[in-house]
Amino acid sequence: MNTNGQTPGIPTSNDSSVASRTQNHSPSLSGREAVASGNELLIILQINVEGWTAAKRDLIQKMTREMKVTVVLIQETHQTMTDQLKLYGFTLAGHIPREHHGIATFVRSFISFSLVGYSNAGELPNG
């Protein structure tokens, strides 16, 4: 520790490199504040859950709260019914049900959106 009370080689919060990384990766506004202020910042969480469970839902819920996520994209839900796909504070915007695959898109409840469509397996050409 030096005379300034800092450990050499360990950046501090007033270090300019730490401040710039923080500004680039941690928005100062919550999702609701960003939308209300006209700052249309979307914070997107994309995650492969390899099967939607209550424990994974709770973990994602915690992540969305801590990171102020506005859109959640889930792959490999392994869900055929939408009643299992719930995330507090989010609207299920779209779901492609599959027992062995499946995707779900959640949007914060206070954000207006329009679902323009989605594809089912076999609708897109291979290659």
C-alpha cells in the first residue's frame, strides 16, 4: 500500500480507465428512466438456458434487476406451453415452443412494442 492508501497496480474508482469502462458498460439511468427521458437505450440479455426451470428463472430475474435489462432473449427453453414462461416485470413478446429447443423473447412491461413476426422450423431455406 502506498502513501495514498492505494495498492499499487490495482485501479481505483477515480482511475480514468476504470471510469471510462464503467460509463461504457453501466448505464446511469434505469430502463424506465431511460425511456421516459427519451434516451432509447435497450439493454439486452441473451442467454441459452438449456431448459427453463424455476431456479433459472429466478437467476435471470436477478440478472435483469441488477443489469437493468429491458429485453431478454432466451434460447433452448424446452417449453411447449407459454404458461411456464413468466418473468416478473416483463411481457412475453414471442415464443416458439419446442420440447427440445424453443425460444422466448421478453420485453419490459413498460415498453411498447410490436411483434412483426417470427419463423417456424423449416420456413427458412438451408444454406
